[in-house]
Amino acid sequence: MTKEPQQFPEKLTPLQAKVLIDAGRPLGPTAEVFVCEQARTLPQYDEPISCKANGVGDEGKKIAVNTVGRWLFGVPGWQGHVRIVPEDSAITIYYPDIAPQIAHDLLLELKHAIEESSK
């Protein structure tokens, strides 16, 4: 029996929750790319969801927001539900505190993965 993808809301605000990550080195303007690339390596990133949102790619092609990672970090034409703010060697990720539990889990696993790799 196949499990139905969890329904995620198209928009959640405000971004009241945060995760503080020690990256081990200053990342400056590359922090957002670094965080997104690290997140893509986690299994929760690709967990299927159901969401009405879509981004827009080249030539107007729709990009489905159909995974937890896409919902959090966005796709071209749709910005997602996180704001990534670097400060010295720290990165703060702001996100909706009422996000589905798997989104919280992904961000906590991301924190652990980045901090472990920076040792």
C-alpha cells in the first residue's frame, strides 16, 4: 500500500522559528548556496509532498513544488519558506514555526550535518 504524500500549504508566514548553525568558517554571500547544496544530500529533502505551488523554469515550463526540500528552499520562480542569514561563521535559517514536522526534522538534520563536517 502506497503512502499518500503529506499535504503542505502553499504559503506559510511569518518566519518565526530559527536554526542557528556553526559553519566553522565565514561563508558570506555563498552561505545560501552552501546550505542548499548540503540540504540536497539529506534523504528528507526528497520526501514527496503534495503542494499546489509551482515555480517557472526556462521557456515558462512549470516546476512542481513536490518535495520537502523544494518547499523549504524553493525552485526557480518560487522562493520557498526559508531565509538564510550568514554572520561570521554562523548561519541562521529562519522558517515558519508551524511548518510540517518533517520540515523541522530536515533543518535539524542539516544543522547536524554541517556542524559535523566543519569539525
